[in-house]
Amino acid sequence: MDVTIRPASRNDVDGLLELWKEFMKDPHSLDRPIPTHPENTRRWKEFINKLVDEDPRQIQIADHNGVLLGYLICQKTVTTPLDMGYKWSYISDIYIRPTHRRRGLGKRLLQTTLEYLKSIGSEHIRLAVWHRNEPAIRLYEELGFREHMRILQIDT
């Protein structure tokens, strides 16, 4: 199957929205579903449009003849009020349709994004993954990611 990895455009937003809604309901990707009600949908589209306008390479798409099979979202510069002494970036979303997993698309999306982030001077690239998502953890480790910190949570 011929799949192109490419930066997003504003023309992709509706297709990305469809994928995002799948992602937010996927029990293998999230610990609990995130509501895709109209307000969250509006906020997400606004965020995506901002990233595309800022630099479309912050959203990479796996595209097969105009059908979006997956995407990766990163923020090339994480803002903080402190001078960290280095530039770091964050990968917030990576999603591949279940029917197209285990075909190397996630790896290609990540490799393209890592090359892009390194090319613009990012010295640290972070992402978060659910501790039970072993296939994703193996992929990230294969590409050089290592555990850096732990996030603890309590439900009240």
C-alpha cells in the first residue's frame, strides 16, 4: 500500500477531526474516553488550525490516496516562563486507524517528526504514553525514547 507521510493543511482539518474523534473513543489508546461534544470539537479545530498556520509540519499525516489513515501532532516549541537553557518540543497525539496498525505508519510519522524537530533545533523531545500501551512503548524505545519522569494520578 502506497502511503504518503506529509504535513497537514487546512484542507485536512475535517479528515483530522474524524480521526481525532476515533482516537478519543479508542480504548487501546486512552485510559478513558474524552468527550467530543461541540465545545471540545470547536477547541480542537481551533488548536489544529493554529498549528497548521504556525507551521504545518507540526501535524504529520499518513495519507493513502486522499484517505487519512493516521496523524501525529507535535508542538515545536513548548513555552514556559523560565529560560530552560534548551529548546524542547512535545508530541501530544499519535493515532493510526486500528485497521492500519502494525504496518510501520506510526514509525514513519515519528521518524518524519523527529527529523523535523531536530532540524529546527529541538534538543529534547517528549511524549506521554499510557503505561499499558506496550506496543507504543516498544516503538518509542526503538526510536530512542527513554523513560524520563513519571506522572502519578489520584482519582477523587
